[in-house]
Amino acid sequence: MSTVEVKNIKNEKVGEIELNDLIFNRQVKPYLLHDVVRMQRAAKRAGTASTKGRGDVKGSSSKPWRQKGTGRARAGNKRSPLWRGGGVVHGPKPRDFSFKLNRKVKQQAVSMAMSARFQEGNLVVLDRFTMEAIKTKDFVTIMNVLQLENALIVIDGDNENLSKSSRNVPGYKVMKTDGVNVYDILLHDKLVLLQPAISSLEERLTA
């Protein structure tokens, strides 16, 4: 078991907590993280690019001039890809770029991403994150006290004041435990976990 300090929002140490090494201190396999990030980004692609082939563009289907005897190159119709305004050869069509990975692989990748942050010393555990009102200025002040400039904050349940106070501040994202993923962990320099969220993550990633 690995041990990490538990702090409050005033950046004061209030205790320690033991972390499950199978989730927070395991061997990191970069190729596995790469596969999962590639899967997540592929699923976000719209896949709506589309071009018109020679059968889709407007234009006469008649032969512009006779086949032989004119001295010019033979031509079939004005919709040919060789002509300006003609169809596109082998152009993109709407498609689904997404692909799937096994659930166990995705679970392992999430735990490896968190392990990477822990091994780098970029994992922060807070006992709680309470805000009296929705106020961006207060959130920024707390982040300055904690010395966090780019962080993913993982909460265990609804926290409207925190979520709404942070959403207009670049570099920060608040997320529930059931939404934690490899891409967002790696996108942020720091991983901030509320202490109650740790048990939820361990339960999710060992199921």
C-alpha cells in the first residue's frame, strides 16, 4: 500500500490515506494508454466529410464531341473527374471511425494513468471541496492557494457550486468518478481526488 497526504483547500495537511497499489501504483504501459486515447479520440470524430462522385455532380451526360477526328483527347461527359467541376475520385464519405476495446483493458488504462500521476508526484488528495456559492473568483483563489494551474478534479457526487464555479476557468475540469477516463487524466498536469471519491474509484476499477 502506498501512502499519500490528505490536504484541505487551505493547502494544510490534515492526514494521510493508503492507496491500493493495483490502481494507483502499478506498472505503466504507454502503448496501452496510447490505444485507449486513440479509441476515445476516434469516437469523437464526426465522420461527416463527404464529396460528390461523377454520378452526384450536375452536368450533361452527353458526349461533348465525337470520339475521333477532332485532334482533341477523347471525353465521355462533363462530369468526368478530369474536368473542372467534375466528380471526385475516391473522395471521403460519411463513416464511423470508432472502434472498441475490452472493458478490462480500459479499466487497466485508467488505473495506469492515475498511477502515472502518482509516480510523478502530481496526485493531490483533498478531504473535501466545499464552496458556499457559485463564484469563479473564489475557485481561482483556492486553486492559487493549492498551487494548481492545470488540474482534473474528481468528485464523488453532485457539487453544483464547484462545477459551475470552475467551468469558465481554462485548464480545469471537474468530473464525477464514473466519468474518469484516460484522455482527461493525461490532458491535465495534476490529478486532484476528493477523499470520498477514492473508494468509488477503487470499487469501479476492481469490479
